[in-house]
Amino acid sequence: MHKDLPLTEGVFYILIALRKPNHGYGIIQDVQLMTDGRLVLGAGTLYGAINTMLDKGWIKLYSEEVASRKKKEYIITSTGKEMVKFETERLEELIRNSKKIMEDRI
């Protein structure tokens, strides 16, 4: 297993939200939409995660709008895509094993 797994739910959804260039507020909206409002990211959580993912090379700065409050857009990197793949495989294993166990008990 990769040393950075498991990902937090928030990080997982942020990475997915960055499949296309996106800025902070757009990420928050996308995550809310993907989870039907169940997961609402706060600004502190979002920007803390963004800084961590930038440091790890999972995302990169896509563009920066210097004129209007320096709005920054980010995008997932190939390393970030690998992390999504690893986490998806881990979660699929959990589901497979859970189904096996539950089917055996019925």
C-alpha cells in the first residue's frame, strides 16, 4: 500500500474536482454537488489540503489571475491521478471484502 493512503474523503474529492482547472470556490461547489451536499469543505480545510497536495506534487498551479485578488486555478497532476487510482483500488477492495463477508453470513 502507498504510504499516503488512505486519503481523507476531502482530499479524494478535491483531487477529483481538479480533473479540470478549478479555483477554490469552484472546488467547494463541485465537491458539494458530487456528494449531494453531504460534504461541505470549509475554506481552511480546502486551502490546507491544497498546500499539502501542492507540496506532494499531486496538483499544480494552472493559472493565476493577478488583477482580481489573485484568483488561482489548480489542476491534478499525473501523480495525483495515481493517488486517486490507488485510493479507488483500496476502496474497491474494502467493498469486495465486505460483500463477501456479508454474503457468507446470510
